[in-house]
Amino acid sequence: MNPAVKDFLERNERRIGLGLMALGFGIDNLTLNRIDLLFDNLIFFFYLSIALTAIFLTNAHQGGVLQTRFIARNHAWLPLPMQYAFGGLFSGFVVIYSRSGTWVASWVFLGIMSALLVGNEFAKNNYVRLAYHITIFYTALFSFAIFFLPVLTRRMGTGMFLLSGATSLATIAVILFALAKLTPAVFLRARAKAFAGIAAVFLLFNVLYFTNVIPPVPLSLKQIGVYHGVTARGGAYQAMVEPSPWYRIDRDSAAVFHRSGSEPVFVFSSVFAPTDLRTPIVHRWSIYDERSRRWVERDRLSFPITGGRDGGYRGYSLKRSIQDGKWRVEVVTNRGQLIGRITFTVEAADVSPQTKAAAL
């Protein structure tokens, strides 16, 4: 490499890395469209393959197995493909998982993914350590399995999460066995820390899943709103909604629902699921109790959804006996994982409010 170019790269390594991270995250937002598309999953397989190849090359060199002249002159750059691959993986995970849940319910898990994405840019020197890069690789492997297996099997739930954990453990066990055969001295020095890192990630993910912190991938909320009426005609949905102020982003829904008489309140949602995946979802209706300062659940209305539609599977629930006050409707899985929510205020009206038709 040209000495001037090498000097420039070394002096500006951190700035270049952060710039590429931001660029990569932006590209992932644009290119990762549907979690069940072959191209999107091939991107993750591509990054996993690069990371795994770099892991074997790095450890082979450290173990004295790979000692070509080219590697001897450029061994300091071996961790870079690994760093690049992990950056791409965690960037994609932040995009995928943030679309499937809310920061309110999943901020711990999404924060971990974001920290791994940003921290990846400062971890070049750590990638030469087997225990470190194996732990990071296993984190990426488990994160991928959590949403890939439901897409592959068209099923989701606790059983699929447990299968994801078992599959990721079996895969990493095969990788560790291969590393032990390739570079036994390097593996023996690092195996205790590597095993501890894998166990810690496995335990952490299980705790986060069973406390409903991990977003409910591969589901994602595409639309939600509160309306005065919802009708379905020939596969198309139409709603009656109060006109909203011009400055509201979502103008086809009501922040304040002016209820005339005993008219029902409708909440419509559209939830994306992969093709042929069938699962029930729940509309959980809650009212805010001013005295106790907490949300009190009043209804759980469930209906099944079928995946495959770009805009999500559309459905609605309605509540007839509803009191004035602040309401929240959460779209959740049967296990209670939060997909999305809407909050609105119900106020009594002496006359019927003006409404307009809106296509959903």
C-alpha cells in the first residue's frame, strides 16, 4: 500500500469508520424492505460468511497455520473484514428489530443492538482475541436465527424462539470444534472466556425474550388509527375520521375522539407478517386512571392475521361501552409482546362531529 495512503487511513480511521457506519445504516434502511424476501436474508448470510471467514483466517494466522508472505505483510488488516461484517449485521438488526416493536417496550434490546453497532467502530484491536469475536459472532448468529427461523417455518412463538437458541448453540459448537482442530493452542487459551461469553449471551437473550423485551419479529405494525366507523368492501377498507389539524403527521386518525351518544369507537391496525405466516394478534384496550396514575386494562379483543401483504394484514376492533377519558390500544401478540400502540382521548359531544371518508 502507498505509504501516504496508509498514513491517511491510519490518521482518519475513526472518522472514516463512523462515516461508513452512518452510510451503511442509511443503505440498510432503504434496502431491507421485507424480512421474508430472499435478497434481504442473503445480505445477512453474506455478512455472516465474511465474519466467519475472517475469524478462521485471523485465528489460523495466530496459530501459525497460515503464514504466507502476503498474510505476514498484511496480518494487521485481517480484523477489518470482520469489523465490516459485524457493522453490517448490527446495522441490519437495528433496522429489522426497531420496525417490529417500540422503543418504549424494547429499549433495552434495541439499545444493546445500537451499542454493538456503534461500539463496533472502536473495537478493531479486540477482534484479534478469539473470545471476543466469537462472543460477538454468537450474538449476531442468535439475533439472526430469532427472525429467520419463523420466516423459514411460517411459525412463531415460544417454541420457535427456543429452536432459534438451540440452532445457534449447535452452529457455534461446530465452529468452535473446527477452530479447536485448526488452532488448538489458540483455542485452549481462549476457550473458557469464549464459553462464558456464549453462555452470557444465551442467558441474556432468554431473559429478554421471556420478559417481552425482544421485539416480536417478524411482525411489524404498518398502520394504526382510531375512527368513527370502519367498513370492508371487496378487500378495501374505508373509515370515517374527524379532520385533524394540518400540523399533525397522521391526519387520517384522531387524537381526540368526539363521541356522540353511544356510538362505538373503532381502532384499525395493519400488521405485516411474512408470507403464509398465520398468528393471532390482540387489541388490548386500556384507560388511564387519574387517581392511581396507571393504565387499567378493560378489554382484550383477538383476531387472526395471515402474512404476505406488503401493507400488512388489516383488521379492527371496536368498543361500544366506553367512558370519557384517555385511552390506549396496544397491538400485542398472544404472549403480550408489543407490536405497536395508539393513545387517544374520548370526549362526549352534544352533536355528531364532522367526519370524512378515508381509505385504509
